[in-house]
Amino acid sequence: MESRKTIKKWFWIWDFEKEEDWLNEMAMNGWVLESVGFCTYHFVRCEPGEYSVRLEMHPYDEAYLSFMKETGAEYIGRMVMWIYFRKKTADGAFDLFSDIDSRISHLDKIGKWLSAVGGANLLIGVVNTYNPSRLGWINLLCATLLMYALGRIHGKKEALKRERLLHE
Amino acid sequence: MAEGFALTEASYYILLSLVRPRHGYGIMQLTEELSGGRVRLAAGTLYGALNALSAKGWIIQLPSDEDSRRKEYRLTEKGLKVLRAEVERLRELADNGERILGEE
């Protein structure tokens, strides 16, 4: 029986929870994430349900990685701004966020990144529209998509804020 | 602190854990133990809260041993004041709850 496999799959940035659910489903079926690439997931065989997998947007931060290691989580890898962790289910529950405030600040982090990259694309797009190359539309398309993503993330944040009015 | 604001449950248990020096994992364990398993601090939440509480000057990071990469934290005088004020606030909440529900 094969012990490793690679799956190509695309997730929109606002679907990061779906991505995480899918990775945990894979782990439940005996395939745990071993490394990540662009739209590429490398899995290795494990006991079904042996691991939980979590992902988050976090800028490169050595101190955070060693902190996570201290709590028993294993760093799998990173893709652009996203980092992936796994932990053996036998070592206890594994979550990255345990209250609404920290979920909101995570969404804030994603929002800031989208604004920065979206804004840069908008600027380059406008400049290139007046260039002879006429390739500005590519950046404008990217900017539109990134702004749409920002809207989706903002919507999630607002839902959490409404919830926070009543409890943590 | 902006006086009168309630601490989050996470901040409260972190401050309480740091009356004695502890590292991150120690805080998670103590919090779970104290709350009878009800409050589980997730690693990302704890990390963010430790940074925020340090920035407020309520906790400090202790100089770490050379061979140990684990960082230890401890409550400051300022943090202790905040914690005591919070215990008072919680006592008021609980007292009022018990008194009014006791009359029913």
C-alpha cells in the first residue's frame, strides 16, 4: 500500500476554515499533512484520527514557532503567510484560538494582508493601464478579487463582533 | 489599565497563573486545572494575550536559562493591582447574582 500521496487543491482565502476541515477529514481517513506547496498538499499515512491539523495566517515569527512546539504542536510548513501545525490527538485537544477576541484579531491580520496586497495591485494596475504594455488589467483583476476577499473576511469579523456583544 | 474594564477569561487566568513564574505550557495546564477543565487556553490565543499583557506592563518575561528555550513570565506589581481589582469586580457580580436569585 502506498504511504504517501499528493493532492492539488484550491481554496479561496475566505475558505480557510473549509481548508482546515478538509485537512482534518484527511487525517480522520488516515492521511496526515506532511508538507505544503502552492495549491499542493503532501500527505503521509497515519492511524485514522491520530492527528488534528490547524492553520492560521501568521507572519514569520521564530518565537511563535518555538512557543507552539513547547505546547506540543508540530510545525508542518508554511505557504505564503499561512502556517500549518499538527498535534497528536492523544496529547489533548488542539485549537489555535479559544476566544472570540483572538479569532477577531486573526481575521484582522488576514484583512490587513489583503488590503496591503490589494492596494499594491490597484496601484500597479492603474499605472500599467497607461503603459504601452496594456497589462494593467491583470493587476486590476487581482485587486478586485482581493477586495472581494477582504469583504468576505470583514463579514466574518462582523458576525463575531455581534456575538461578542453577548459573550466572550 | 482603563479602569473599570472587565478582563477576558483568558487574561484573568493568565494573570492568576503568573502570580508565580510560569512558562506558556504551564499557564495552559494550570488554567485547565483551576477551571476543572472548562477553560482551555488555545496556543494562539495565549501567545497573543501574553504579548498584549507584556505590552501593558502587567507581566514581564523573565531572563531565560541559556540551555532552555522556554520563556517564563511573571506578574508585575501593576498586574497584581489589576488582578486584585478584577477579583473585587467578580465578587460584586457573584454577590449580586446570589442575593437576587436567592430572593426568588
